[in-house]
Amino acid sequence: MSHSRDLSRGAAAVGSATTDTVHGHQGLLLEEPLLFEIDNPGAIGVDLPDPGDFTPRLGGVARQGEIGLPSVSEPEVVRHFTRLSQKNYAIDMGTYPLGSCTMKHNPRLNEKMVRLPGFANAHPMQPDSTVQGAFELIDGVAHWLKELTGMPAIAMSPAAGAHGELCGVMAIRAALDDREGGPTTRRRILVPDSAHGTNPATAAVCGFSVDAIPSDARGRVDVKAFADKLDDDVAGIMITNPNTCGLFEPDMIEIAELIHDAGGYFYCDGANFNAIVGRVRPGDLGIDCMHINLHKTFSTPHGGGGPGAGPVVLSDALAPFAPVPWVVHGEDGFSLVEHADDAGDAKPFGRLKGFHGQMGMFVRAYAYMLSHGRDGLRQVANDAVLNANYVVSCLSDVMTPAFDGPCMHECLFDDRFLKDTGVSTLDFAKAMLDEGYHPMTMYFPLVVHGAMLIEPTETESKRGLDEFIAVMRALVDRARAGDSDAFVAAPTMTPRRRLDETAAARQPILRWSPEVPTAEAAE
Ligand SMILES: *Cc1c(COP(=O)(O)O)cnc(C)c1O
């Protein structure tokens, strides 16, 4: 079976493409085959001398057959990767209103700092004495994160938000095991029904059962329903604040007291910290741990632009169980505690990652913190919230906000405004593509029907927001005017149209196999 792609443009389309061209190129948007499909045997870009006779030292593992890599010339390689890079929508190209993901501008100053040779060329296995500056920087980021959250301890190594959740819940489990002198009998973690999918997934991966707390009519945690669930088998609660409906959870202190009285711990999902940074210290609300997505709040690139980083701040109760390694500052300068044996009274639950964390992201985040300062970070939160409220107030007469009142850094609509139009949330999002907009987050959180979650972030200008709002209003008008056919057919101007995303996720084709010549195939 050949997995080379069918370049006829109708293949993955709903309806027919508006314009069929000879090659499948449209305008200056070029179709790009796989490197294997443009393979031109012998077209290599380097001229190496014949090695002559030599005895390979690879023993039995020397390659026997052809290497099987495609041969392409240098200009073909350059064009191939340049074309691919242009297919990747990016924050540098336009508005990226993906709710929950915080797609904000990645300041160029951060990029300049991270390319300083002392950071860019450092190797994680260098002797400690040669990377004192790098340790000092990790310590500096740790200090800022502890200050901003009002928490006494931090684990820097987790590589993403979800990895930070794993770190926090493993620390909770280690603390419970320690308290009970053996595997904890507390097996249940409470998670609101509006939570990001990583929260219940993390709890389950750590061996807990997940018990959903309903949201109340205001889109917040129903405190009464939560209190009714408390029992001596509850290990903890995971709450996102501001929550995934873009709303502040006002009952944090009460929830913290209730969970602590019941013997459990309070995990806060800090992915939305950009809405409150510099204004609220989650530590003051009684939490025990919280991950911080440096790639959201602190502007480091993500979504194809780079790896995440998810440091976790910890309360005094959980701090002893933090994973190795961590940076310490002694008489001889900075060093790393790498092993439980060197950890003094601490009881680290283990190690989550090779080395010390995402160094490149620490440098970028530190540049962001220092360039904004304390007042600037507070301004980030103010402007993120202002922009989201501007969007909701300019759209609430034509779209239907899921909850009344102001929002935090993102605004949430349901699909009531599309009732009887024949247009779904998905169709609406696809129509946005033809208008040159990356869609907002759709169908999340699950508690809102046909959800559309829009996060403009503070880096979008008023002009950019006004254009976005104008497009949204025009699309609503068109849907209301009965133009559902155009929505159902959208997008018509993208290189690919409606893909079977479920099949792509469930049965990904990750391997190219050469086309079998017909005669051979017939045998
Ligand atoms: C982004 C996000 C996460 C997961 O973070 P990653 O860095 O993508 O692993 C968890 N919770 C919420 C609310 C998020 O928005």
C-alpha cells in the first residue's frame, strides 16, 4: 500500500474546491510532497573522498543494506523546509485567540538573551564551576516565581504544565504515604467538571480515582457539592484559578480550609496565572502546590515554537517531597543537589527529568520578568483581562456569553446564538479560517454547550481586536441571514479543507512506504 499523498485537491474536501489548478498550487501557496517523493537517487549535496579499504569497528551492528534516505539537492531541501514552515500558523503571523493556551507574543529580547553564547553553548554535563551563571539564573527564576505566588519552595524541572501536575500530584502522594507510613489509603482526587483534561489524567496516572465536582450556575466550583464529597479517602482537590470558563474562583480560602480539615491537599492548576500575576498570590489563598506554564504566563514560545516548562511551587507541607535536582547556594557558590542521599532531611519522591529543566525557557522567562519588572507583570494581568472584557462586551449583543458579568483573561460563549441557523460551532470556526483567523478553542470547557473560548492576551492591539470583532460580527450576520451552506462548506481557501482529525489521531500514518510497481503488486 502506498501512503504517498493524493494531490488531487478534492481528496480530503467536503464539496469541491473552488479552483482546481494544474499542480494543486494555489496562488503562491505551494503543494509540498514528502522528501521521499522527490527522491532523486545520486543527487547528494556533498562530495566525500572514497574512504579506501578500512575495517569497520561496528561489529555485528554495521548496516547491511541501502540506507534508504532520499537524495535531494540543497535548493530542494531548502525549499522543502521553507514551504513546510509556511504551512505552520504562528503567533508571528496573526491573531491566535486559542482560549486556555495563552498564545501571546514571544518578545525578541528573550530570543536575543537565550542566544548569548554562555547560555546557548552550555552543556548540562559541564562541571558546576563552569556554569555558575546558569545556576544563578535558575535560582533567579525560582526566586521570582516563589515571590509572585507567595510560596516557599519550588521544583524547576517539570517540562510542561501536565508534567508539573504529575510533579505536584506525586508530591501529594509521597506526603500522604509518609504521613501514613505506607501506601496511602486516600485514593480519591476531586476535580471540577470544567477542568482541563490533563487534571483528571494526571490523577489517574498517579493511581487515584477521579471524582467530578459539578460547576454551579455561575460557572464556579459548587462549594456545597464539594464539601459533601469530603471523606477520609480524599487525597486532594485540583482547581484551576481563574478557571477554564475564564472566571475567578472566589471561594479558594474556604475550599483550602475544607480540604485541609479533611486531611487532603490543594493542587492549583496555574495555567491561567497570566490573569492574576502581580495581583494575587495563590499562596495567600491556602494552596499546597501549583504549576506555572512559563510558555503561557511568561511568554516563552510554544505550539510548535519550542518546548514547554512547568515549574511547580510547593507549600511547606509538600516541599520535603520535591523531586531532585535543585539548585543550592553555598559558600563555594551554586551547585545542584542530584541525589536523595545528599538531600539532608528532605525526602524527594524521585527525579522527573534528565538534568535540571528547560534551560532555554528559563532564560527567556527571566528576560521577560526582568524587562517587565513587578509593575510590568501586574500590567500584563490588567491588560489581559481588559482585552478579554473588551472582546466580550463588543460581541455580547450578537453572540451569547456563557455566563453573566465580567470575565478574567478569556471570554466564553456558547452556541445559543447559532440556534436554528444550521451552523454549528465547528462550522463557525472553519469559516474563520477563510477570513484569515485561527479559530478560538472549541467545545471546551465541556460544561458549556458548543463552547467557544476566546483568549486575546494582552499583546493584541486595539486595532487587532477591532478587526477580529468586526469579522466575528460579520460571520454572525451571515449565519443569521441563512447562509449555512457557506459555513458547512468552509474552509474553501485553505490548502486542505475538512480533515478527518479523529482518524488522524487514532490511526496516524507515520511511515512512508514506497509505491509498489504494478507488475510486482500483481504477483
Ligand atoms: C495548558 C493547560 C494545561 C496543560 O499545560 P501544558 O503545558 O500544555 O502541558 C493544564 N491546565 C490548563 C487549564 C491549561 O490551560
